[in-house]
Amino acid sequence: MPPTTQPRVVVADDSALMRRIVTNVLVRGGVKVVGSARDGDQALAQCERERPDAMTLDLAMPGMGGIDVLRALRARGAQLPVVVVSAFSPGQGARAVDALAEGAFDLVPKPTANDDVDAFGQTLLAKVMLAVQQRNGHSAGAVIERVGPRPVRKRTGLPRALLIATSTGGPRALAALIPKLPSPLGVGTLIVQHMPPGFTASLAARLDRSSELNVIEACGGEKLDPRRALLAPGGWHLRLSDDGRTKLSDEPALGGLRPRADLLIEDAARVYGDRLLLVVLTGMGQDGLRGAHEVRRRGGRILAEAEQTCTVYGMPRAIVEAKLADDVLPLDRIAAMIAAEVA
């Protein structure tokens, strides 16, 4: 349920212009900005004093930077949701991905001179409001839904392909999950993470450094490989041809999303049939639901992350409520299940 009182937010950015832009967006959207900080030390002090519902956070600030702020909040046990507002460059992209893995709620790229500022404002406001709602509505004691036994389906006995779909909270979930997966693994692994263009290469590189699997951003034309995980690039739909090779599509965004997990899931279900394992992790919305129906129709298996470990219980909830999940598991149990199901 939405909060009944006006959300209270601290805005942190070393640019006075950017603080003003973010503040104006939030105030017009009904948010009360209770602090405006030009560096990390100010941001922490204002959060301590004001006890806001959320914070927007730049990463490149003098003195204590954004990553340091996130770590300091975690060290203090603060449950404050943080929306990172970051410019894109190779270095900043890597820092933004690090911030998400450190527990930031979500990411909004700063607008450039050619960007639509109104679109930036709508995205920022929506993510800040969602962060506030999740904080106010979170239940630490959520019960894991159990799914009744599925009828045994005849399989070919060959290794499965793995497809992971996720959105808000995904970088942190992937950072916990992918390093636990063995290599080689089944036929190969595909990952769709909703993320702005330019940031997925940094996410792939971060996952690759800590994983046995070789994690790369897909370029198109790759065949699935048991030792590799292919990450859909931001700004493109990742598809599979009938021969199992990847291809990139610049078709329009679906539901505001490009990449859209549904498209890749439907392709993978067509190519692999009962040899596909779909894993749906934390995320906002219902992307993956349409594809999951196709996976079920073709005899594949579906796992959903349990509410208790999700940052946002949207995408997995849609799968569970449609009674499509073969099992619903907390994040720390999913890697073992994947290893048992896919190899």
C-alpha cells in the first residue's frame, strides 16, 4: 500500500544544478525534500537527523563518495532505500553497478543535453515512490509460498539451458547467485536484467570477475556455451534464432522495457522445449509472465524467488499467482537447485 503521509527524501549530489533538477521533480510529484547534500558526509548527517524514507544519491562526490555512503549506511544498520542518479561513462557505469550490488535500490541515468528531461523526471519519481512503498510495506517475516507437486514430464535426458530474468534488485541478486554456479553448466546460460543502455557491460564484467562462468554482454551471433553466461545488453532485445544463436533486435520497447525478458523466454522455450529452466528473480512488474506460460506449455521448468529475499516481489509474484512456478525458493537456495536441475 502507498504511504499515507508525504514521502520524505534526501537529495545528494555535488552539482547544485542537479540537486535543483532532482528536487523540483520530486516536489512536483508530491515528495517532501527534507535535505539537500553536496557530499557524502552531508548526506549521512542529514539522513541521521531527518530519518527520511529514501535518498537519491550521486556517486562521484568530493570526499566521501556514493559507494562509501552506501557502505556507511549498511554498517549503521540503516534500511534506507537509495536510488542512484548517475552519469554514464565506463568508469561511472562500473561504479553504478557496484552501488547496486552494495544494496542501492535502483539506478536512474542522469540526463544528457540530448535527453528528454521530462522522461528522466517521470522515471526518477516512479523509482523513488516505489522505493518508499517497498520500505513501508516490507515484511521481514514473509512466508515462502509452496507449490504443489507438478506432474512428472518426460524429458530427453539432455542438459538444460538456463535463463534468468530479473529487474529491480537484480544486480545484487545476481552478485549473490552467479558466483555460486558451477562451470560448465548445462547447455549454457542467458540473463536478462532490466538496466539502462551502457551499464550492462559493467555488470557483466563485475559478475565475470567473481564467477566460474565466463559472463559477457551478448553481441549477437553467439551460440550457448556451458562455460559462459550471456547478458542481454541494455537498449536491445536479446533473441534466439531457431538454430540457437543469439541476435540483437532494436524493435520498440515493450511495456517500456528493452530488453524484454518475455521475448527471449519465448524464443528459448521454442528452441529448447522441456530442456529449459527459467528462473525469475526480484523485479518490478510482470515481465517474464507471458514467457513463462510458453515455458510451461512446452514442458520446461520454472523457479521463482521467494518474497522474503526479493527487493521487489513483482516479477516472481506474477509467476506464483499464475501457478506457473515448480518451486519458490529464497535466493540462497536457488544456486543449488539450478545446479541439480541444469547439469
